[in-house]
Amino acid sequence: MSTHENENARDAAFDAAMREAHVASLDHLSPRVRAQLVQRRRTALAGNARKTAHPLRAAWPLAAAFAIGALAIGLSVRTPTPAPATVAATAPTDAATTYDTLDENPDLYVWLASDDAASLAME
């Protein structure tokens, strides 16, 4: 016996064993499951297998598009917020007086060296 014939005999024995296992498993199925399997097999062989879509499947994209449209309209229609009122300057306008004021208050330079000034400058 050649190697090829030996493989064919082994494959045939395997196929026979699998068919016997399949027949034995069919004996343990309920009549309801067996009827469903027969019906599905007929449908698959007839080529009539169709996917049943959920009736609301198309509603989700439509609802999303509607929500985006409503949001866009809402953002374009909203009332603009009033600009903050300008604060009148109370400091003297003379440049020499302004620099003198900075020289008198060394706390400004301490604040500029602090971490608070760096974080405020980053904003």
C-alpha cells in the first residue's frame, strides 16, 4: 500500500466516523430544533436567505442628522452676549508719575517673579 492510498483510507475512516457522530447527535435534538434546521437548510439552498433589518435601523442616522442640524441652527440663532463695559483708567496719565508709582511698590516685582504670574501669562 502506498502512502497516498493510506491517506485516502484514513480520510475515508475519518469521514465515516464524523458521519456516525453527526447521526448520533441528531438523535438528541428536539423536534422543534430539527424543524428549524430543516427550514433554514431549505432557505439557504433556495437562495432566499435574506437579512431581516430592524424597522428602526434607518431612524438612527436620520435622528443624528436632525440633531446636528438643530444644533447648528441653535448656535447660529443664539443671542450675542454683550461686550463687557470698559473700565475707565484711574491712574495718572503722566508717564513720569506712572514709573514713579511702579518704583514705590516693590510688591509688583515680587509678584512677577512668582508662579502665579507665569500661569496667568500662559492663559
